[in-house]
Amino acid sequence: MRHPLLRLRYQLLGGMLAAVGLPFFIRLAIDWQGAVVITVQVTIMAGVAAHLVGYMIYKRLDVFPGVATFSTILPAFAISYGLVFLLIFFLRLDYSRFQAGASFLISSSWYFGLSVFIRRLEPYRLAMIPQGDVERLMQVKGVVWEHLASPDARLGRVQGVVADLRADLPEAWERFITGCVLAGLPVYNVKQTLESLTGRVAIEHLSENTLGSLNPNQVYFSVKQTIDRLGALVVLVLAAPLLLIIALAIRLESPGPALFRQERMGYRGKTFTLYKFRTMQAEDKRGISDKEKAVTHEGDPRITRLGRFLRRTRLDELPQAINILRGEMSWIGPRPEPAVLSRWYEVELPFYRYRYIVHPGVTGWAQVNQGHVNGLDKAHEKLYYDFYYIKNFSPWLDLVVALRTIRTMLTGFGAK
């Protein structure tokens, strides 16, 4: 019999009772008269709303690969409780700070504990039909794979069945798949399963239909541009003192301009001038090819001491708010490559130009998964991530990238 806590309705019900009910009964035990005033009642209703919104955000973010459950729970509930109680603040409604704070902490703790419990109780298991191109699934970690020896094999407790639906499957296996679907057990195609588990879209086998499915959501595309520009304006205004301090420190440490300018390839294949804080020694580059100028290697001796710190924390990217305000970039999207490298990649890599269908970003799905890379092989691998981002273009994936970018800034992952 399946454990009740593996069912979503029991997870939500338990979390609601704990997060909303427990603080109320504590308050009732301490001050039963104060627990029935309108302030507490407003807080309870707000807590219910915040918990529901937080749960939906958490579950929506958790579908993306490479996203640790623990790293999504706290931000999800921080966002939901923050928005709900900010609304209460603007409406000038009285609320209980104890009830609100306790509800937030218990909500986060409940799903933390639940995540640990579920992972130990029931690890992610998928059954595999051994026909067609399924062997590459074995390279995917974090999944317990159950090999099906024959269509008559007894299925264990699995979350789904994976098959190569493009292969010429024997009739017995087709009947098996039909039986799984009728029994309510999901059947996934190997291609979609790989994309979901790895966060990458293979580009060697793209067809016209696949390219059509990669078109980004146009409604969100327009909304995102507005949000990007408003955010850039806020950053340039509020962070102006920090920007001036960094610029002054760069000028004091080494001769040369504070800003670094470079021609990059952007939206729809149009070039633009990208702005960054200079992190390297200004030097004579005569005799060096344009391709060599555009590449920064691991431990590059040209990087200054301050520049290394700026690169690790990604503060060198802040001037790109100017590019965003001008409509040349987004906060999140495929990272724009130097124009000379882009032209090289376009010749060597199939479908490379398709990444120009969205605005390039200050950070992106490839950056938080792979870090900064150079070289043809790494650029090829980076395309897998860029195409996954374009195919799943949504505010949810952007939120995941934003949260993981914060982690990157704190750890320095992928910096050079």
C-alpha cells in the first residue's frame, strides 16, 4: 500500500494544518482571548493563501532538472509569504506577526522534512523498455532504472515507463505500452525523458517540427522585456554608488578605462556593444588574432586581483544593465558570445544561429549549469542547454535561473 504522504493532497493538507493550525493553537494556549480577535483571523486567511501559493511555486519549480528540492523550498515560500503580507501591508490591515512568522517557518520546515522522507521512502524509479535507442539513459544519474526483460515482466513500484516511441516496436511491446496507459502509468519517450532529466536538448537530430516547438511564448516574451527594462532602471539608480566605487577602484588598481567594451552577437543575429567592468590589464594586443582576444582562459594572468573578485561574484556584469535598458539584452537568456566567436560557431555547429531567437542574457540556464566555457566542444555542449531554455521559455524557468545565479554569485561557480 502506498504511503499517504506520497500523495499530493495529503502533503498539502498536512502542511496547511501544521503551518496555519499549529501557530493558532500555540497562541490559543498562551492567550485564548487574543487568539479570536480579527487580527489573528486575517493572518490565518493570509497564511492559507500564502501557503497555497508557495506550494504551487515550489511544485512548479521542482519539475526542472538540476534543481535541488532544498534550494527551491525556502525561496518559493519566501516569495509567496512576502507577496501576500506585502498586500496586507498596503491594504493597511492589522495582522499577527507571530502567526505570520511561525506560519512561514513551519511551511518551509514541513516541506524540507517531507522532501527528505520521500526521497528515502521512494527514490525516483523508471522502467525501461529495451528496444530502440534507450541505452544512453543509463548515463543519467539520480534515477533507479528497472530493465524490463519481456512484455510479460511484472512491473515494480515505478513512477513511469520509458520507451523509444520512434523505434519499430514489436506488437507485444505495443500492447504492453497500451496497458500501462490504460492503467494510469505514464509512458515517456526517451528523447523527452533525457531532456527532462538533463536539462539539455540534443541538436544533432533537430527537425523542422522540433524547431517549431522551440519558438518562445510570445506573450511572456513581451512581458519579460518590460520587466527587464524596469529592473535595469532600478539597478542603475539604486546601485549607482556601488558602480562608481567599483569604477574608481579599477582605475586606481591598473591603468586603462573602467569599462570594457566588446562587440557581441545578439537578438536576431544583430551585433551590439556589450559593457562590462574591466577585469584585465589593458595591454597592447597588436599581433594577436581577434579570436584569441575574445577568449579568456582558466587562471589567465591578465586578470587583475580586483578583476578576479569581480568575476567570481559576477559584479563585473552590472554595467550590462545599460544594454538591457537599450533593449539589446535581457537579465536571463543565452549568454551573448563575442561576434568573432559567434561567426566561427555558426560555420562549425548546426543550428547555432537559432539561439538568437531570444534576447541574450546577463545570466542563463547554460551558465548556472556549465559555467563560462570556451572552445568548440564546450560551445557545442552549451547549445544543448540554450535550446532547453528556449524550448521551456517561461517565468518559472527564469525564476530557477535567478535563484541558482544567486548561488553562483556566492560560490563563484564557473568563474574564470
